Amino acid sequence: KSEREYLRRVFLRMWSGADKEKEDQVKSTRGLFVGVSHVTEYLKLIGYTPSPGEVEKLIWEVDDDGDGALSWKEFEDTHLRLVNHNFDNRSGAYEPRGFFNLIEFSLLDKDGSGDVDASEVIAVFYRRYGKAGAMKKLDMLVDQQALDKTITFTDFLQADNKLRLDARRVMGKNRQRSIEPPTRSVVVQRPV
């Protein structure tokens, strides 16, 4: 299957509450929307309990038309906008990625069980952060000897948040260095 087909499957899984029969009956995503109740229910199905207002914020960040729900186009655009984004550049640490993280995790979680293999997560991290960043992030999640460990959505979010904070610190230091005026050393020689 193509990535778009997997993305459509994730959209339908959220929309249907992981009801496989309901998903199979859908011929088109036209007219379907994923709202707060859908995402809340889906998060609970994968073992994550959102805090009050968290789901509303996730949707608000990517709701292009401001109607409080995501159409298939908004859902797909969110994924494409961020999957094509260079996470190593300056804006990468500030890009709203809450809903994108949910989509990306769900693409890996093919059976909807709420956890993924660490080995599957490596590919996502590698694409986002390069080899060094991927290994650093993976180290946050699992021991090097335990690549068969499963990772929950909570684990995935915690590691991503930590890496983004690290990136912000580095960017802040680099920005501060570029703002500070260069210091000049003046050597005064006294006549002998």
C-alpha cells in the first residue's frame, strides 16, 4: 500500500472509533470529519488519556478552516506539510506537531494496539532528525539491547518533546551568539 492509503486508513480508524466494519463500508472520505469526540475516543483506544483541552488544542493547531474538525484534506495536508518539513532547520523545533505526532504514531501502529516496535520508530526518527538525532532519541526510549521493546504513544510524545526542547536550547544559544556584538581586543603598546 502507498503511504496515502495508510494515511486514509488512520483517518478512517479515528473517524469510526476503530470499528473495522464501519471503515470497510466507507467508499469515499468526502464529507467525513474527525472532531474532538473522535480523537478523544481514538486516544483512549490506544491507551492515552488526554488532559482537559488537549484534544481541542491538537485540532485547533491544524484546523485550516476553523470549524473545529478535520476534513480528509486537512488531515492529509497536516501530514504532508510536516513529513516534507526539514526538522533540522530553525523553524522545525517550533512547528506545531501535536496532531502530526498522533498521525505518525498511528501509521506505525498498524493493528491499532496502542504500541509499536522500537525498530519501527527508528525510521520515523531517522527521517525527522537524521542519524545522530535518531539514535539520541532512540536512546531516550529504549536500551540499546532492547530494540524489541514496544513503545506507547506516551513514550513517543515524551521523547519527541525532550528532543524539541534540546533543539530549542541549541537554537537559542546559536541565536544569542549571532546577536552578541563581536568583542575586539585592543592591544596598546607603550613606547619604550
